[in-house]
Amino acid sequence: MPLVALAVAALAIGFEQLVQWEYGPMGIIAFVALSVGLKARNTTVSGIGAVILVMLLAQSG
């Protein structure tokens, strides 16, 4: 179990670094809002984070 948790944490940190490198500080804010909203089961906060991420993805394409 600790090995799985360590692997998931490493993947999350890697994804966070990728988002920061690709989309800058706004990407990190959106990712944090999405993850905090999902963890707290707050649909408003997670929705805001998801919308910001979608807008950043649409802007780069």
C-alpha cells in the first residue's frame, strides 16, 4: 500500500510540474482548484478549476 501511495504522489507531482511548465501559474491555480474541489467534494471550486484548465487548453490549440 505505501508503494502505491508513493507512486500516485510521484505521478501527481510530475503532472503538476508539467502543467506549470506548459501553462504557467494560471495552470497551477486551476489544477489546485480542481484537486481541492474534488477532495472537498465542492462542485463549485472543482468546476472553476476545470473551466480554467479547459480555457487554457483551448487557447494553446
